[in-house]
Amino acid sequence: VSTLTAGGPAVLEERRRIARELHDVVGHNVSLMVIAAQALGSGADGEARHLGDSIASLGREAMAELATALEQLRPEADPAEGAPRPMLAALPSLVERARGAGIAIELRIEGTPRPLPDEVDLPAYRIVQEALTNVIRHAHARHASVRVAYRPDAVGIEVLDDGIGPTSPLPGHGLRGMAERAALAGGALSYGPGDAGGFRVTALLPTG
Ligand SMILES: Nc1ncnc2c1ncn2[C@@H]1O[C@H](COP(=O)(O)OP(=O)(O)OP(=O)(O)O)[C@@H](O)[C@H]1O
Ligand SMILES: [Mg+2]
């Protein structure tokens, strides 16, 4: 029994409730956004068409990832069905999409990449994803770097930007979720100002 399917009846019912809410709230609105973006893209030329199409494709990707996450929340699901796919290997396309927001982002891989256990691969990817989302939303940065270091017994992550740095002392869902993901993987995450300003997130996740 994986940790994803552990828990008594109350826990299972709570997970079904969360799955329903996520599906109905996020799924509904994102689907409508995809349809609106498609209409926008097909009725426009040039940059507007490109933006419409890329909003639609980001939305479809979000819906596919939501479906996978919901499968895992539902304990009766076949565990193989919604199994997380190797994700850290998809970092280049995550970074490429973030560049579309107008920030120069460097991706550096140190050590020799190797397949990671799902319990490390998914959190590693999600931590970089949310850190980049925060750079785009909050940092006012021109440059950012993503560094992933494959060490013999761990994988290290650093996301650093040259923006305004921390302004709020309070973490939101993003930073709390990142720290929870790192802790669940047996690792640790920290965040704060970079040595030369900006904002830095680092995580170290043991790979066993
Ligand atoms: N790269 C960054 N540069 C500057 N400030 C940041 C950066 N990343 C996070 N912050 C600050 O930390 C706060 C908390 O981030 P967190 O991701 O937890 O929440 P959020 O992005 O505001 O909302 P959400 O819960 O949707 O992620 C942000 O509101 C912002 O003030
Ligand atoms: Mg955030």
C-alpha cells in the first residue's frame, strides 16, 4: 500500500471531497479559459494568435496534470493508472515556457542525470515549477537561473533570480507546499534573499 492510498474511511472521504472540489473549481474554469484562448488565437494574427494558442496549450497541459493528480487522490484508482511520469527530465520544456514570460532563464544541470524515484522526481519538478511561477509573478527579475545537481545520494535544486527579493515575511500556499513536498521526500527546503540580492530557493532531496 503506497502512502497515497493509506488512511481510514474519514481520510478517504476527505480525499474524495478534495478531488471533487479541485476538479469542479479548477477544472471548470481552466476548461473555459482554454476555449476562450482558442477562440482568441484563431481570430487573430501574429503575436495575438501566438499568445492565444500558447494560453490554450498551457491550459490543456494543466488539465492533463490535474487529471493525473486527481487519479492519485482517489484511493480506489488503479495505482499504475495515474502513476507519476518521469518529470524532472522535462525541466527544459518547463524552463522554455517560463522564458515565454520574458525572463532570461539559465538552466544548469550538474552531475550525470539519472532516473529518480517518483517520491523525489515529482517534488523536485514541482519545486522548480512553483519557484519559477513565483519569479514570474513577484520578482520583477530580468534573469533567473535554475540549477539541478545530481549528487551520489541526493539531488540539489536552486532557483535564483535578480529581482526585488523577499518583501513579505509570510509564506503563501506556494512556499508552504514546496517545503512540505521537500519534507515528505525526506529532504529540506529553504528560501530567502540571494547573496547578491533577488530571491533564492534551495532544496536538497535524498535519493537513497
Ligand atoms: N522570486 C520571488 N521574488 C520576490 N518575492 C517572492 C518570490 N517568491 C516568493 N516571493 C514572496 O513570497 C510570498 C509567498 O510566496 P508563495 O509562493 O508562498 O505565495 P504566493 O505566490 O503569493 O501565492 P500562491 O499561494 O498562489 O503561491 C509572495 O507573495 C512574495 O511576496
Ligand atoms: Mg506562489
